[in-house]
Amino acid sequence: MSEQNKNFEVNVSTEIGRLRKLLIHSPDSGLGKVVPSKAQDWLFEDIVHLETIRKDEYDYYVKLLMYFLDPGKIKGKLKEIDAEEANRQFFKPDDTGFHHSEAVIEIQNLLSDILEDVSIKRKLTASVCAIEGCTYRLQLQMIQTDAKELAKIFISGSMADDLMIFAPIPNLIFTRDVGITINKHILLNKPAKKARSRETLLMRYIFFNHPLFAAYTDNILEIPDAAQHFLRPGEEEEHRTTLEGGDVMMVSENHVLIGCSERTSAYGANEAIKLLFDNNVVDKVTVVRIPNKRDFMHIDTVFTQVKRNVWTLLSSISKNHVNNPAEPISFLIEPDTKDVTEILQFKKGEAQPLLFESIEALLDDISVNELGSKEKTRFIYSGNGNFPYDAREQWTDSCNLLAIKEGVVLGYDRNDKTIEAFKSNGFDVVKVKDLINDLESGKVNADTITDTLILMPSAELSRARGGFHCMSLPLLRDELQNN
């Protein structure tokens, strides 16, 4: 095992501690092949323009991550990276000029690495071909393909000559949904939609076979289906065991939030709780059940954390819209169509869950009693809490923010009213292009920047219905320091 692999650490106990390592996947050619008739089947709201997403939007995300997580890879090289003749080499996983950061880690490269092993290559190719219904001859042809090229095929669905042999997996850019780090464990999730089956398989092979994660193999948790699920009648979605990473938040060392949503079933939440408690990963899990709507999708589309005492939140699921039954109800929560929010907190070893009256009450409890905040808990509402801007801007991920460090978050530049709300709460607002230039010139220091909303270009990325919280799978964050 290389020295890098020996020293590789996985540990996330907070949503806002300084980000040190994460998994991402840069937009690949598969995104440029989503057609209107299949867009919703592939979980997109619209078709996107690939080159705009790459050059004008996602590349800025990668640059910004580099300045904060791996500045040696970019500092002093920005002009060279931006040069037209560079042809995006810095951002292309299969290019000789790729950054190969050990902090901003590209999934496609990890996949290429494990495919160098002939045994893994044969097994994974057979598995992919079984899922996609490929012929045996095509399976043999892929086994003979170079590892780097095969990784691209598995992700994009296309051969080197651009011949499509199966569907792309355009949602792989949303890396959080297939895995989540909880302390020193990695929870492999069970996406709800068939369109994500292949990426789930690829991530499972990466986590169990890549040398980076060799020291953590025993800490990888897989959510099983309910016992004898195959004997149960029907295939209703609410009766399946599903869980996606956008519905999992590591808010403090011993506390995980799990959402029940359009994509995460009560059965999936229940199995996750059992896994986490049985393996002594955390002592407390709070289940936040939000309305089962496409508008919301995951809990990270309706709230995320900014600072220990500051959260973004959609007002329509806040304190005035929570179901508060007179008697606490027991988990498993049965699915239904009620347009309400329910919040139940489970503690290991305690039979009776604690009921919270609102999202604000839960988040305030976390801020004050778990994170030690001495300041009043504040909520920055989507669209500044005003209809119709709250709903419009939540749809374009006003609440789906990624914290690079406490108080410094990334969000889309199109959510004007939410941006106003940040300003009125004392936050600086800066465009990513300007910040990158200031980081390069030394005018701004990544270590000293505080209370800032970084605006990311979003004309095309927002069509994919995911923000930067979705587009990140943190592997290592600093622990929060005491106030």
C-alpha cells in the first residue's frame, strides 16, 4: 500500500467543519446525451448544454475546491489552466494534464484504478452487463478494453466511437446520493430510482476494492432490504427499502438526521437506524419526514447548515406546517399523502422517541445543545420567506448549500431573494470568478475568509435539480472547535 493510502483518513462528524477531502464527479459526455423523452426517467427536469455546464459552471466549482482544499495544485497556475490551448486538460479525468488531487478526488479515476485488476474488471463488467442486458459478446469485448476507457464506458454508456450501448448515468455528478460519511464509517445508500442502479454498483465496487479505503472496509455499511421482502405483494414505492444521501446529514458527532422523502422510504430510514445503532456509529438519529413531493426530493433541498447557529430553510415546511399529534407515534412511520412534516428523534437504548414540534425547534436544539452556540439560532429562509419567491428559489436549490468551512457556503447565483436574505443576516456575497481571482492574487486568504455566500453560475446546472450539497461526498472534515 502506498504512503498516500496508509495516511488516508475518513472522518466526518459535522456538516460545517473545514472540508479537507471529498469525492466528486465532473460532468461527463453522458449528460450531453439526455434526450427530452427520457429526461424525467433519468431524473432530470430538462436537457442541459454540456459544454456550458463544464466550462462556465462546474469548472469553477473544481477551481474553488482546489484553492480551499489543495491550493498547491492551482496556486500560480490559474492563467495556464484558463488558457484556451489547455483544452480543459486540468478538468478531464482521463487527460495527462488532469490535476490528480488527493483532496478533490474524482470518482472516474478511482473506477479506472480498480479496473486495472483483471479479476475485478471481469466481475464488474459481468455485473454491469447483467443490469443493462448486454450480449455475452459485448461483455467479452468490454473485458478486453483498457481500464481508463472502460471506466468512461461504464459512466457515459458510450464506446470510444461514441456508439451508445446502454443509458448514461447523468446523476453521478450528485455523488452524495450514493454514499455518505458518518464519523469513520461510510454508509452505502439504496437509491429509489432504477436510473441510479449502475452508479450504486460502481460505487460499491470502488469502496470495497480501492486501496484508498482498504483501512475502512470493515466500516462500510450496506443497507439491506427488509427480511423476505421478495415475498411481499406488489412493488409500491413506499414499501421499498430506499435511502439516498441527500436525506442524510451528520450534524454532530453522535447525531444523524435522516429524511423520509420522495426518495427515502420509512423502511430505508428504519434499516439505517438499525445499522447505525447496531454498529455503534451514533447514539441519536432524528427522522425528519417531509411531504413526498418532487419539489422537495430530499431534506437537503429544504434545509442545510451554514454556521453552528445559522441554517437555510424553506418556510413552507417550517413551524407553521408541522404535524404534531397529541401522542408520539412509533417508528416505523407508515407512508401516506399528508402534506405535513413530522420529526421523531430516536436515542439508542430508549424505547420512546422524542417529538419535535417544528424544524426550527430541532435545528435550534442542535445549535444550542449539541454545537454549543452562545448566539441566537437564525434561519435564512428561501426567497426571504416570501411567496412565490420561496417556492421558485427552493426549486433552484436556494436551500441546498455546501459549507467549505463554517460560515462559508456555495450557492447558485440565480436565487436573488435568498441572496438578499443572506446580506440582511450579515453575510458577504461574492461571485466565484471574483473570489478565485482574489485567492490567486493573494488579496483574499482561504484560511481567514468568514461569513460569505459564494455565488456559483447556475444557468445549466440548476436544470439538473441539485445544488452543491448534492454534488459533494465529503470524506474528511475538521471537527468543530468550541466557541
